[in-house]
Amino acid sequence: MLILGGTGSFGNAFVEKLLKEGKHDRIAIYSRCELKQFEMRERFNNDSRLRFLIGCVRDKERLKLAMEGVSTVVVAAALKRLEVAEYAPLEVMQTNIIGAANAIEAAHHADVKKVVYLSTDKAASAINAYGASKLFAEKIMLAANHMFGEGGAKHSVCRYGNIWKSRGSIVPKWEEILKTSDTVPVTSPDCTRYFMTLDQATDLVLETINTMKGGEINIPDLPGYRIGDLAEAFGAKMNITGLPPAEKEAETMDGITDSSQARRMTVEELQNAIKSVY
């Protein structure tokens, strides 16, 4: 098993689950940051099943070496910040689109059997550069199923929203702000987002690996929550800043329904989720 971009929130949770399952004697984590790799190695007590590989998905030749002897690849590497994507779309293209294409070619070169690509609700009906880059990457990932014939790797996509309490997401950001203030910035109280935990995300990827035939976009059935209700669950006042052009008021997983139509989480449910550790 090889996880590209494996030192992020997803990668840490996924590796923890793989180690507990005990089905893999070698789990490789490929990423650019040596500090994050060091911290991850320490977190898992230098587990002998883990291998840490420095590299970038923009480097096709390095990817080919990393994939030697690997049967399954999970592509979690991406530039994800919306404001970064709007300011530097060419950089996002190099990582999110060219990086995905490099992973496909490297997987074929190394005779990998399965490739699972992690995508986002922002790829559905995309309105920002990040979503557009992930949509394009989805397209080339799914097209790879017929690029190399019957003997080629299977390629599938997992699409989900922002992971609850993941690094850089709204909950840890607000928790930090509320240490010194009683007010949080809110683009629009009526914004709705999907609720998904890291555990659900890792389960979705594992299920995809175990059942994939190639060509699927796996979309989970998730509840939604209103940002104004989340602020109420925190007991916080709101400084309403207005919705920027790169953001939608409601997200969609499939381009048909959206997060405002999903089962709405109550304020009490959100309070319990804030207290929980995921």
C-alpha cells in the first residue's frame, strides 16, 4: 500500500486504521515534508511496517520508483486551499491535475493493480479553481480505466466534503479564535456543509479498495449542517463577512442534490460533535 500525500489528516487516520487491521506488512507514505514525516513516524512509534518516502507528485520519475512492488495506491496529495487556488491556479494545476496524471502513468509503469483517488464535493458543479482542478483530475483518473487495456490498473474515485475537525477546517479555526474572543467570522449563516468524520472517510476508501471494479465515483450519504447553527453550538457571536465568489452557499456531491437538502443536524448534535474527538 502506498499513500501519496500521506502525512495529512486523512493519511494519519488511514495509516492508523491499516496498522490496527494488521493486513499489510508494508505501508509507504509519500509526501514532500520531512518534518511531517518525522512527526508521523514518532506518532506510530517507528512501526517497522511503515516506510517514509520524500517526493512530490509533480515528479513522475520519483513516483515510478516509489510504486515499485506496490499493488494499491491511494492518491491523497493535493493543494486544497481555495484562496491559494484562486491566486495561483497554475500551481494547483501542477499538483492536482498533472500530479494525478503522473500517478496514473507511474502506476502503469510499476504494474500497480488498484488506484483510488480522493476527490471533493467541490468538484461537482465546480465554481472555483480548486474544484475545477479536482474535477479534471477525476476525469483523467476514470479515463485511465480504458487507457491501458484489460491488463491495466483499476482506477476509482472517492468524493466527499470537508472532513470534520481536519487541519485547516472551520472547527479548529473557530476553537482557536474563541480562546481570545467571543465572536467568529461567518461568510453566511445560511451556508450549509456536509458532515463527515475522518473515520467515515477512511472507511469509504477501504470499502472502495475492497469492492472497486474501476470507473466508480463513490459518494457517501451524509447529513448536512448550517453554519449559523454551528456558531450557535459553539455559543459564539457571528461577524458576517459575506460569501466570497469562490464559495457556494450549499455544496453538492452529485450535481443534483445539495447540502441544504440533506438531513439537517441539530444544534445539539453539533455540540456533541464539537466535544467528540475524531
